[in-house]
Amino acid sequence: MNLSPHTSLCRGRYIVQRGLASGAMADVYLATDTQRAVYVALKVLRSDLSLDTYFEEYFRREAAVLRQLQHPNIVRLYDLERDGALLILVMDYVAGPTLQQYLFANKLLPTSTALHIARALATALDFAHMRQVIHRDLKLSNVLLANNGAILLSDFGVARVAGSTTTFASRVGTLAYMSPEQITGAHITPAADQYALAIVVWELLTGRRPFIGLTPGLTATTLAERVVQEHLYSPPPAGVLPPKLTAPLMRALEKRPEWRFPTCTALVEELCKAPGVQQLTPATWLQQLRTYTKRSGEKTEWDYPVLTPKPKRQIAAWVFGICLMFAIVTGIALNILDNLNRQTASFATATALEATAAADRTEAAMLLATSLAPHTPTPTRTETASQTATATATPTRPPPQQPSATTRPTNPPPPTATPPPKRAAATSTPLPPAPLALVDQAIAACGAQWETDEKCTNPSLASHLFLQAAATGDMYSMRSLGILACGHKVEAENVCDRFSSARPWLEKSAAQGDIWSMLTLGKLYCGSAFHNSPGRCLEPKPASEWLLGAANLGDKNAMYWLAWVYSDYSFAGDACTWWRRAADLGHETSKDPLEWYCL
């Protein structure tokens, strides 16, 4: 987001209110149309791309496509504007969540709700197909759910007119929803949108996409290549959907486009014919949307102020009022300053007298101490006052003991009101073992596989020793206690047997700056399936917070996984930023999603 609130665009026609979303190519803002007194959405091409003819063509193509598509289920385009270096699409503002946000709040949807949404999308897609327009990037984040109940298809940036030739790469879109013919660069037909619609319906019903790179027997090493193999060769997973809906979706997900339904509406009609499927009424759907809006705290369109032209006022009245207010404020300020100066002078005088008296008392005390210890040199008045000022500024602490070769330095104890009693030489007590010695003993108790495979042969003794070391603030011991609670699969498979017991120790270690603990906490909150292949993170909020902490400290793996959390929940711009940072730091795995999702 580059534009700040109250930014004026197009010669004052549009006033930016706030940012709405950020993508790989453009940012979207809520703005005021001052001529029509309504809110609009401004889709602004990123400033670093706006002067590139390659990306400008994408923007102009989206405007040309939207001009042809005036439909109740497609976001309306008002105009294409240029303001200096900024290229702007002026579109209808839709108050409400994206389908991605709505699904995230509900995990999965009832069959009637999913098919109600699918019917609206199928109607919009078939309308576009009748005008020879293929969307090519249908996904949850490109579906807007208006608070008035409308379901709107948006983002035609990579749409293509059927039969047209283009110099742009054919393989564009979002990999998780791309049809086999899109991936291979073959001829694209409306059946490609039907394939993506089937994946959307699958995700609404199950909470997961059918192709996420987890099919057994895949030979590819990177995630992108495994997903490509699934799209091209693997059937969707069986036994996931309700049996009555399996056959129509399996047909819509056929590898060859000619084997799919003739239209998207035909697919939805076949799904609605399944026994037991009930139709959702518009009133029920609107009630579900309003329940979500109240739960999430999102503003509805009637929560925004009504925009009306401001009445004109007389300039002379404004000038007189401003001058009068300035005179009143100036008089009050001068009066306050005069009182403050008097109080400050009195306070300074009193402070000086108190300081002189304190110095005299200190000098008297030092002379008394000198008389009791005649061989101690007597400090001067200046030195005494300086020492007194220093003592009042920062409390004195006894000097720390120098650590030995086998001990770690620890913070000295805080000063006490009375000096500690002197110890007899013959009755000295032994010191507790140093933390480093405790850690070495704990590692020895675990055995040789502790450092490599996190396997501990004597966990009871090791945990006892790690507990003693952790009590001294040892970060490694805190992390080790978390690993012992999780089990030996925490690093290899991101599995924790007792996360409730391990979490406090990992959080203590992470709070001291342990990057490994931050990364592990983030992935444990997401779940083991997210670790094996990026799917839906189970608890994205705490996971993103820990991953962000590690990423800000420069950890490349944390940047990679944080980007997947953002990508899976419609923060494409942030996801691409972190993948790009990780790739720039030499993280090879980040280059695949950067290529596929951040075109």
C-alpha cells in the first residue's frame, strides 16, 4: 500500500479513504467519487510496474474485458484513468468479505450454501463465455460476497478472449486451480474455467483443495512440480466428498476438456439434482452473511456515512472566526507560560537549597566515617556531591564475579538495604553446578542421537537436568524441554505428541530470541499437513506471529512458510514479498512459488 488516506487523484475526482487489499500486481483502495458522492474501489497498478508496457497491457486488457461484461454477478467497471505514473481502474465498491475470508471463518460450508455460491459463479462464467471471454484465474479470493447478498466475480486481469492470439505466456493463473491445458500451454477453452469452478466447490465442501501435492508415489521434489503432476496425471482423492456429489465433480475435473460438462451451469444443475440437496433461499443466504459480518466486526454498507456535498460558507465569516480563535488561544498560552516561568523559578531556587543542604549532610557523614577510620583519605566536597548525584541516578550493584572456564556468567544479585553477614572461612557451602555442566550432563544422558535425531535414551534424567539449567535462564535447555515433550518427530515431521506441555518451554526459548523455537512454534500451530505440503494452516494467527518474528530476524525458512500462510488466506502481496526476500537470500525452494504465484 503506497497511497495514504486523503490522497487526491485524477484532479480531485477521487479521494483515497483507506487500503482494501494488496496483490502481486496491484493495490486496491476505497475512495470517494466527489462528483457522484459515492464510494468506489480503485485498483491501482503498483508504481514499480505502472511504466512497464508488459504489465500495463494486462491492466488495459482487464478494462477492455470488463466493459463487455455488464452482469449482476460480475464487478462493474466505471473507467480507466491515469494520474501521472499511476494507472487506475475505477470499479464498483463491494462492501463485504471475499469467499476466501468467508470460508476461513466457517472452515467448510453446508451443501446448500456451497451450491448457491456455485450457481452464481456459473451464471457469471457462462455469461462471459458467451462473449468469448475466459477468466483463467477463478479462485476463492477473486469472489466477492456483498453485504446485500450479491455474489460477484472479480479480477479479469489474466482473462483471455477465446480464439485470440497473445504474446503473453499461456500458463498464467493460480497453480492450485489451473486446468491441465493451462499448465501445458495447450489451447484454452471455457472448460478451463469449469475445472477451476469444480475445485472451488470441492474446497467449499471439504475445506481442502483436491490437489495439494500429497498423492503417494509422486516423483517430483518441489511442491510446484508435485502439484503439476497431480493436475496432469492423478485423479482427485476418493472418499472425501459426499457420494451424491462425487460423480459430477469428478467429471468436471477430467484431464481432457472435452470430457467435462458443456457449460458451468450444467455442472451446477447436475450437483443440485443429487438426492437430499436443498435449495438455499436468498433470505437465508443474506442472514448467513449478516451473521458473519457481526461476528467478524466488518462494516456493512449501511455503516458508512452518507456522502453529501458540503454546503458552501462565506469566506469572510471563516476568516473572522479563525482570527478570533487565534487571538483567544494566544492570550491563554501567554498566561500559562508566565505562570510556568514563575513556578519554574521558585522550584529551581528550592532545588538549589535542597542540593546544598544534602551536600552538607553528605560531607558531615563522610567526615564522621573518616574519624572512625583515620587511614581512609577524606573525599572533597566536590567528589562527594558527584558521588551522591550518581547514586541517585542509578542504583549501585556489586561488581559481577568473573566466570571460570567452565561456568557461564550470571547477573549479580540486586543490592540490599543492609550488607550481608560475613561468612566464616571454615563453614563455606558448596555452589550449585554451573548451567553448562548441567546441559552437558543432560546431553550425555540423552545419548548420541540427541543432537542428530532428537532421540533421548534417558528422558527422565535428561529432563531433570534440563529443568535445573532452564531455571538459570539457559535458552538451549528451554528448547530441549520442549523437544522432549514433543518427541523426536518435531523437527523431521513437525509432529508434537504433547504440544500443551511443550508450548510453554518453546515460547520461553523464543522469547529470548531463539529462531528455531519461533519457526517450530509457527509450524506446529499450522499442523503436520501444512509442514509436509502447504495446505490450510489450522491456526494462522498465532502461527503467522511466530513465523514473522523469525522472518524479521533473517531466517529464510520462516520467510518461506510465512509466505504460504499469507498466500493461503488471500494476502498475495505479502506472500510474494516474503518469497522474494527468501529467494534473494539464497533459499532455492522459494523460487518455485515465486514463479507460479507471483507472475
